[in-house]
Amino acid sequence: MRLRAHKVISWLCVGHFCLLFRRRHFWRRSSNEPSADGSVTPPISSQSKISSGATRASMSSANTVSSLSYSRNSVSSVVQVSASSSLRSSISSSSSSVLVPINTNLLQEYRSENNLVSYYIDSQGGDDQNAGTSPDLAWKSLDRLGKIKLQPGDSVRLSRGSVFTNQHLYLDSDDWGTEEYPIIIEAYGQGELPTIEDPRALWDKTKLVDAISVKGRYIHIFDIRIKNAEKVWGVSLDHSSHHIIIGGMDIDGASGGIRAHGEHQKILSNYIRNIGSKGGNSGGICIVFVGKSLEFAWNRMVRCVNDTMTRPDGSAFEYYGYISGDDQPGYEYISEDIHIHHNFLEDGLIFMEAYGAVKNMTIAYNVYLNGGHSGILFHFDHSEPLDSLNHLLTYEVKIINNTFLPTQPQSPGGWGV
């Protein structure tokens, strides 16, 4: 049986002390491969201990089962890494055309058929003086939509081929649905996705704003392209929002991709690309999140890098556990029940960076290609300027069955794992 070797280089830093792990894994088809239900039987580990205070690591030669503990912050993580031989073969060429994990079929169940009132918007054939209640009487602009309050069961349908320049989709706390009757926003007709380009505020066309901003609840938003949002975020979910679904988006060239705060949010089957490529202050982050009961699945992310900064930055995911506001907990906030699975990142600097406290986070079945060697970075260093050092940086996380094939030169700056 032919074995294929892949060298993994990673850094472990605790305080100001760093360890460099170099290990060569030989992959082969074995009983350790995932079963049909996705479960994996861990192999027997040949352990090697590396002492650094309260830090230890154990590694196996085939699939890797590592445990990491750091006593001062009561941090622990369990890591399992496995990939089927067919997947390894398919990605060995490092071709972005091999794996496109966007799964738009799963969005169908969230496109409710219980809509009570439908509004139509067509930038090419609509008129804001129309009633907006049929394709023939469509409105012309998103600004017109901003003048009404959406109710449970309402739907908003955007004509394919429409381009909404200097406009944005803003849903405040008065726009809300229910579990049975969510608000649905989606495309209709034939052609290209409806596009929001160079988003500006409804109330001030000189003001740059996020292309889609949501403060409501039980809202499902699908099928929108966002372009030339180079100084703002593509989608922003406020911490007060909940039960929001964002799916089927094409976010191209924004400063940041999706900011997912709040509770019971789903970010599904989006294509997020060229994030931070034109500057902006997001640091080239495709998805940043904090909250409870969050799911990120089947998203494709390509070129999440801001190289206009003094030091290039960028990641597919960033967990930043800080809630701002006078009556908010700041860094004391603990996120819970975070599920990151079946996502694809190519040409990013890092798959995920984390700073804060989180319980029950799972990172599983993701693919990371042509990125930096620091695939996942958990901070323990209290390095943020607003950090008062009176809280714990803790990560209760499982990392299971991911495929990480970094190819960019290693750049082990910063602290963390």
C-alpha cells in the first residue's frame, strides 16, 4: 500500500514561551476512516510528551488525536483530524475547482410557503409609486422598502438582474416574523442575482453602511449579491437579533463578509470572496461571530486577506467574544453552542482565530487549502486593548475530521495555539 506523507508545522505559545511542533503524518486507508455516519474510532496513540508548565500534547501517527490543556485559564481542547483517501486524492492538486461545498438545496426548507403578503422590487422595470404587491406593480428601490414595517408572514421578492446602487437592506427591530410565519426575502425571475452595489444609507447617501443590516427576528434572507462594499460589511446581524438565516449570498469585495451576532442564527451556503482585497478595517475576515446557537455550514470562502495593512491579516472565521454597550458584559460574555461544519476556505491566512470565552464549539468536516500554516489560533494572551484582564479566555471546543493542507510560508507572529 502506498503511503503519502504530509509535513505539519505548528506553533504552541503560552505566555511568552513558544514551542514548534514538526511532525510527518503518513496517511493510508484504514479502519480509522470515518464511517457512513461520520463517526471515527480514534487510533491508539503513540504519545510524546512536551513539557511547558501545564502544557502537554499527545500525537498519533495516522489520524491525530491531540489534547491540549492550559491550567491558568482552565482551557482544554480535543482534536481529531481525519480525511478519507478519496478526498485527499481529490485535493492533492490544490485546485479550487475540485471542491465547491455550497449546498443550495438545503435552503429550500427555509423558503416558507406560508407568506401572507408579498412585495416585489425591480430596479429595471419598477416604480416606487406603485403598490409593490405584484411583479407588474413592483417598486424600484430598496429605499422604498425601508419606509414600511414588515410583519410576520410577509415576503419581499427582488427581481433577478436588478442592481441597487447606493442602497442597502435595513431591517430594524420593528421588522419581525415568527417561527411559523418568518419574513422571507429572496430573488424571483431569471438571470443574475439581485445586486447591492456600493451600499449607502437610506437617510444619507454620503454615508457608507453595511449592505444588509438586521436587528429583527425570524427573518430569512437569500439570493443577494453584494459588490463594491470595500469599506463596510456585506451582512451585519445585530446582537439583539435572533433566528436569522442568511443563505445563497455572493459577497464579493467587501471589507468584511458576514458579522453574525445574536442567537439562533444560521449562515448557510454562501460564497464569500475577495474580502479585504480593497482595504477596509475588518482585517479580511469572511465571518466574525459571537452569540449562542450559531451554525455556519456549506459556505465557500476564497481569498480572505487584507494585505493593505502594515501586517497582512485575514481569516475564514473569527470568534471575538466581546459585547459592547453600557449594559453589556464586554469580555465576560460566554458564547455557546457554535457549530462550524462543511465549509471550504482557499487562499486565506488562517482558518479561524479566537479571542474570548466559548462553550460547546464544534469545528468539523471543513477544508482549508493554500493557506498559512497557523490554521487555527486560540489566544490566551489578553492582548486586546479593551481587555481588563479580569476574565478567563476559555475554549471548550472539539475539532473533528477537518482537512487542512496549508501551502503558504509559515509566519508565526502573535500568540496562541
